Amino acid sequence: MLELIVISTLNGVLFGMLLFLLSSGLTVIFSMMGVLNFAHASFYMLGAFFGYQLTKWIGFWPALVLAPLLVGAVGMAVERYGLRNTHKHGHVAELLLTFGLAFAIEEIVSMIWGKSPVDYRVPAALDFPAFTIFSTNYPAYKIFMLAISVLIFIALLIVLKRTRVGLIVEAALTHPHMVGHLGHNVGQVFMLVFGVGSALAGLAGVIAGPALVTQSDMAALLGPILFVVIVFGGLGSLPGAFIASLFIGLVQTFAVALNGSLASTFGPLDPSIGPSVLSDIWNVTIAQIAPVLPYVLLVVILIVRPMGLLGTRET
Amino acid sequence: MLEVRDLHAYYGKSHILQGVDLSISAGEVVSLLGRNGVGRSTTVKAIMGEVPPQGTIRFKGQDIAGLPSHKIARLGLGYVPEHRDIFPGLTVRQNLLLGIKNTRRPGKWRLQDMLDMFPNLAARADTPAGVLSGGEKQMLTTCRTLMGDPELIMIDEPTEGLAPLIVHQVGDLIAHIAKAGVAILLVEQKLSIALRISHRVYIMGHGRIVFEGTPDELKANEAIRKEWLEV
């Protein structure tokens, strides 16, 4: 049991930090521009495929740097030539643009790399067990992923809290017009933030690709969870996104790991005299309900606290 | 310095500004008076590019109609909006620092001068600006815009919702700005400050200027005050 707790905590924190790489960008973009970027998870997928392709051509380490930069450039272009032009037609047009973009990216990716998983592997230099707890070998690559995510988290914090650009970004979160009236080029800041947000999503893709499955449906799989995270944490709140990412990461990991059924958990309450439909539900394992848990959380938080954990506005 | 000719602006289909003409010379203090909803704020917003303007707006000889607001601001036109848009999560000091447009070329207003002028702000320099009182927020937004070294500052309804004592302090601040040689366009509803510090006043009604004159001329003209200002 202790082994399961330690390993699941590690995995959960890792998944949570990966989610944060994505949700941080998404939530900042949302509160600055008022656009819920449906294509955000697609940038994550682009990161994974760019990472895969560049690894084949020039090796993993250059790819680790180059692929996120490429994704960031794609993001900046989307902001500059797509969103900025649709902005005057209102948020619905912008939303539809990102929605269409998500599908377009998915189709383009499967046209180029096919629909089945590509062979994107953990680099040989990191393909060894980092340590052994109890009987489990914990892979070094996962530790590497964790280290990268934590590093990025710290870098993001320093840039946002300690630099002038960070101040301008934070001010533009609540009052973009006022920031413009003070003589700062808000459009440029938007493009930069969109670029950095996309690059972070891309980075998450590059490092998650080898550990998970790099496939053209990976954006569609992760996207919904991402929205749960930012709504749960409170739209526009970075600390909220951080807490929610870790929380959802841990909840999902633990739910999958705990292989007990409801029956074994609530044994004494067993309604054995009930109809068979009920007993079917009673025997569902926690692992089976794991995928649905984030959405249940979403519904609960929207009912109990519509602005999310640390949000300031209603979703 | 600022010349506005035949300015029109629309919110959706409603025609808010219907040909506004006004001008302000360097160092001049001008008030724009009128009842709620006659288009005073919209005039200022149209000048700053926040509402799309139609017509001619020239600042220091350059046509600025429709430029993005950061470019207008960088030409030396400062704007303090009516809702005192402070950045609530940032500290008072950070708010003031964001007013600076160019960190390499300091202007004539220093952070320390602002804090010396307002001991209340100095005492809270490192607390989030969201907790300030209405009057303190007004001082902060005005000082923040001054940090950008404007040659003309447009201040929209600075005394709205403030206690009489604070209103007087706001008046002192505006007089202080004027004394430093900065031109001022003051949008107001109350006559007290406007008459105290203005060189000239404009009165707006139904989207255009209906009166232009000195404070003394306005004081003498009861008919105009009755028709366009008094409720």
C-alpha cells in the first residue's frame, strides 16, 4: 500500500505538472484576450510530433529546444494573422477560429504522420531506472520530465513577478485598455503571451510524447481535461491553475491505481438485496470511474463555486 | 496642441458624438462639462482611440484619429479614465512604475515625488492597489498617468463618488499639474473644481458643444447653466 501511495504521488505530481505547462498558458491567454483557445491542446500535439520528427533528424536534445520554439512561432502567427483580425467581430468569431484550428491541426497531423501512433521513444541517455522503491523501478525519464516542468514553473514565476514585461502582462489581465493608454503596445504583449503559451504547450508535448502515446488523437484526449483544470482553478488565475493541475493529476492517478471496487470500499453498505442493475454499479472499480472523475469535479465546482477555486469572475 | 474638428462616434447604431469641435493650447486648463450621457466621456475615448472616431483629431500637428492608443499615449497624450482603472493585483508602487513609458529616459515626474505628494500612497506603496479607497485610487491613476510625462492629460470625472474633502484634494492635485505646465482637459459634472481651475470651459449637450467661454462668462450666463447643466 505504501509503495502504491509513493509511486502514485510521484506519477500524480508529474501528470499535474504536465497539465500545468498547458493550463498556465491557456488560462493567461483567456484572461488577457477573453478567448478560450480550443486549439491549445493541438499545440501540445504539434509539440509532440515536431519533437518526434526533429529527434529523427537532429536528435532529442536539439529537438527539445527547437520544437517548442517552432510551436511558439506557429502560435504567434495564429495570434497575429488569425485572432487579431477576427477580434473585431467579437469573441464568438475568435472561439470558432480556434475551434476550427483544432480540427485543422488534427487533420494535418494525421495527413503527415498517419493515424496510428508514431515511434517516439525515450532517448537512450535517459532510458534507465532512476531509483528503485520497494519493488518498482522508477524511470529516469519521468524524473527528467518532472525536473523540466518544475524548472519552467520557476522561470515563469520569476518572469511574471520580477520583470517589467511580467508586470505589464499581469496588468493587462484585468485592464488591457488601460495598459494601452499608458503607452504599452498591448497587441505585441498579446502576441508574445500567445507565443509563449503555445511554446509551453509544445514543450509539454515534446517531453510527454515519449512517455505517453504520440498519436493524432492526443489533443482530443487531453483537451477536455485541460478545460476542467482551468475552470476548476478559476479562469484567469495562475495559482488556481497550478493547484487544480496538481489536484486533477493526483486524483486521476490515484483513481487509476486504486484497483478496489465500490463494493470493497463500502462493503458493509452492500445493497445485496437490490436489483441487479444496482449491483452492477456496485461492482464498478474505481479505476473504471477514473476517466469520469474530472468531469464530475467540473460539474460540482460549477454548482458550488462558479468562479472556480481562486478565480475572480464567474465562468 | 489638441484640435478636434467635426468629431463623430457611434456605439452600435446610436450616434453619440454629432460633430464635436474643441481645442486646447499648450499649458491650458480646459473643462468639458455637461449632464450624464451627453457624450463627454465618449469624446475623450474617441480621442484616445478606444471608441472608433470619425473626423479630424490633431495632436501637436499630427493626425491621430484612429491610431492605436499606445501610439497616441507615446505622443504625449495622457488619459485617466473615469473608472479609475488601477491594476488591483499590483502594488501601488508597481502601478506607478507601469506609468513610465521609457525606463531609460526618466520624465519630470519621479516616483518619489508622487509618494511625497501623497503620504497615503507612500504608506501603502507595497500593498496591492485593490484595497485603496476611492480617493486614493483616483490619486493613484492620475499619478500613474503623470509618470508617463504627458504634455496634455485628459481626466474623466475624477471626483465622481468622492467625499467633499477628497474632492478638494483632487482639485489641488489638478491645480498642481497645471502649475507644472501640463495642459489639462477635465471632464466634470460638478462646477466647483472646473470653475476654480479652468481657463476655459466647454459645455456639451446632445453630442455636440453648446457653449464655449471663460468660467466668468459661464457664471454670468444663468440661462446656459439652467438649460445644459442644472438638473
